[in-house]
Amino acid sequence: MAIPRAAKTQRRTRIQEEKEEQILEAALDVFSVHGFRGSTIDQIAEVAGMSKPNLLYYFRTKEAMHRALIDRVLFTWLEPLRAFNAEGDPESEIRSYIRRKLEMARDFPRESRLFANEMLQGAPHVVDELKGPLKSLVDEKAEVIRAWAKAGKIAKCDPYHLIFSIWSTTQHYADFDVQVRAVLGDQHSGEGRFEDAARFLEQLFMGGLSVHPLT
Amino acid sequence: MAIPRAAKTQRRTRIQEEKEEQILEAALDVFSVHGFRGSTIDQIAEVAGMSKPNLLYYFRTKEAMHRALIDRVLFTWLEPLRAFNAEGDPESEIRSYIRRKLEMARDFPRESRLFANEMLQGAPHVVDELKGPLKSLVDEKAEVIRAWAKAGKIAKCDPYHLIFSIWSTTQHYADFDVQVRAVLGDQHSGEGRFEDAARFLEQLFMGGLSVHPLT
DNA sequence: AGATAATTTGACCGATTGGTAAACATTACA
DNA sequence: TGTAATGTTTACCAATCGGTCAAATTATCT
């Protein structure tokens, strides 16, 4: 019989697993640069090294590919925020959150750009996830930060905008990589740049959140 | 005679000026959301309220439209950084730079997204401007900041990463507007959100750059 | 090995893409 | 007002788009 398309089968073949992986890898390459509408199945197929109908055998539509990709990436992307620990020491929790986010920007820039592209377009495919799970998670962590501020462990500040600023400053190094590279010139090699950024951001946030600001 | 297409003429007609303005306005709408490859001339034409060939009478190609748009926007976009004054008081200069950038994110979100899209795609159309004029301007202002730090007027810090962090935190409110809105919920109206962000960023940067950090 | 299911491909489809040609309409200016 | 330049539109083009189909190939299991 022809096929219940990959998705329908109960057990996943070894081939299915390999090829779907291969496809999503290529899709990440393409979608993260050109966004949903700017990407073509043909290009993804070429990067994946297989024919277009073969791609469409595993994912029925371009949208299905994009969705599968987003779903997979979304989970790991929020991992650092989930790891944010209410019981820990505020300063070191925030510090290590920043570092983790920066590491992700360094190690998974395509994933960062995939989301950035989606956001720029008004998040047509993930707006529900934003208003649901993401908001819940942020609300929870914001409450933790607020409690820390109330207890005088860090400066009083809007926890939501604090989180936004950590997101934006760290992801900037993935999303605006070209600009960063162009402005800094090619003298700073990859690892040096990363360490410079980490040191600066630590200084910025630790200073900005210290309990007794001088100004 | 048929036409030396608009560009070639010496004096620009009233109609030329109006229509080109109309087109670039529509192009900004479309390009800022979908990026270069994701945008279509047809869609821009529809938004602009004119026929596709009419569009192509004023701009020969899609690329020409995009370039004209980028060129026009690039200048005003760097205005706040240019206004950065070496003679002024460091603290208030930085403070007002942040505020100006935040105001631009609020008042010109499409322009911000246009650039963000271009950066995500590796800046294929503006990489030269980045390495040239932009880098020069940033180099110049970075030197000013470095001098301030050396004179003990602000904390010692990497001036480049300081500038990056101001760019990213402020532009975040334009580029990731959907996310911000989703997370904050619709309770915070536009103006309130802006003021909250301004207050937080001011606290963050003034604290982070104060001369005697406690940590 | 043989049968059956899973995988892959070339050929193809209608719709949309960026862009052109030429006829037509309008404007500006003597 | 006439006419030349400017502006606009209809019809169209080849290329590419997302996606289908049926045939061919390969893997799996008895």
C-alpha cells in the first residue's frame, strides 16, 4: 500500500528518524535565515541532499516542516529559564542565567534566528505558545525575582523588563552577528568576543541590580 | 520618448515625489515584516494602492526598492548615536541616548524590523555600510566612552559591548513586540509599557555604569 | 527467495513570482 | 491648444513556487 505518511505509522523506522532529522537540520539552516515565506522547499531539499517529493513524503507541507522545527526548538530554548532556581542565591542565579543564555546564542545561533524571524513576522505560528506556556513560565520566574527584590536581596526593579533585557542582550550576539562582527572587525576571534561580552553583561547586570545603587 | 526611468531625469516631478514616497511607505510595511525574499512586489503594489507595472516604473527592480528604502532609513536610524556628545556629561549623555533609542523603537518599529530582518539574513545588502560608515561612527563614540571611563567618570567597561547592549535592549521592544505584548498581557497599555521599560533601562545602565560598583 | 510495506524519484500541475512590451492616458509647457 | 514627455494599465512572459501522482526502487520480514 502507498503509505500512511510517516506521521501516521505507529513505530518509526530507523530511516524515518534519520531522514526527518536530516530534513529539520536543513530546514533550520534555511528558515533561520530567510523566515517562513522567504524559504523554499526546493532550497531546503537541496541543503538536505534529497529530492523535493522525498521531503514532502516526511512532511506533507512547508508549514508542517516549520511547525515541527519550532516545536522541537522551543522546548530546549526555554531550558535556561526553567533552570532558574528560586531557592538559589539571587546574584549567582541571575549571573548563571545570563551566561547560559549567552552560551546558547553562541552554540545555537540558528535557533535564535529562527525565533527572531518568527517574532519579526508577528509570530503567526507561535503566538499561542507565547501567550500560554511562555507567559506562564515568565510569570512564575518574575514572581521569584520580585520576591528577591522585596527581601532586599537585589535592587527593586521590574522583573519582566529585566528578563527582556537579558533575552535581548544575549540573543543579540546570535541575531545581529553580522553587525557585531562588522563593527568589532575581524581582529577579535570568536572565543575572545564571547568572553568580552560575558564579562560586560555580568558587570552591567550585577551593577544594575546591586542593592544600593549610587545614583 | 518612452522613458528614462524616473531615476534618470534631472528634475523630479511632483508626481514622482509623491508616488515614490507612497511606494517606499508600502515597501516598508511589507519588507519590515517578511524580509527581502519573503516580500513580493504584488503585495507592495497592493498596499501602495497601485498596479505592479506602475511600481516598476519608479523602481526598476525589487532590489532597487529595497535599497532605496534601506538607504533612506539608515541615515535617520543612526541619528541618536551621532547626537552622542563627547563634551556633555557622561551620565546624562548615556541616559538620553537610551531614551532616544527607546523612543525610536516606539515611534519607528517598522524601520527597526527592517534592519533586524536584514541582519538576520546576513546583511547581504548593507554589509559594506556596516563595515564602513557604521563601524567608523561606533569606533568614534566608543573612544569617547573609553575616555570617560579612563577619567573615572563612569565605570571601566567595554564600550562596544555597552553600545550593543543599548541597541539590543531598546530595539527589542520594536522587533519582539509580539512577544513583549504576549508576556506582559494586554493590561499594560502602550504608553505605560514604554515608561516602564524606560525606567528599568535607566536603572540598569546607570547602576551598571556607576563608578563604584559594590560587587 | 518472495511478498509486502516503506522509500525515492521524474514528470507534471496550477498558481504565483519578478519583470517586460506596448498601447493608452495624463500632465506640463510652449 | 497642441504636442512631447510623463505616467498608467492590460496583457503577457519565462521561471519558480508549493504540492501531487504514479511508477520505480529499496528495505523488511517470513
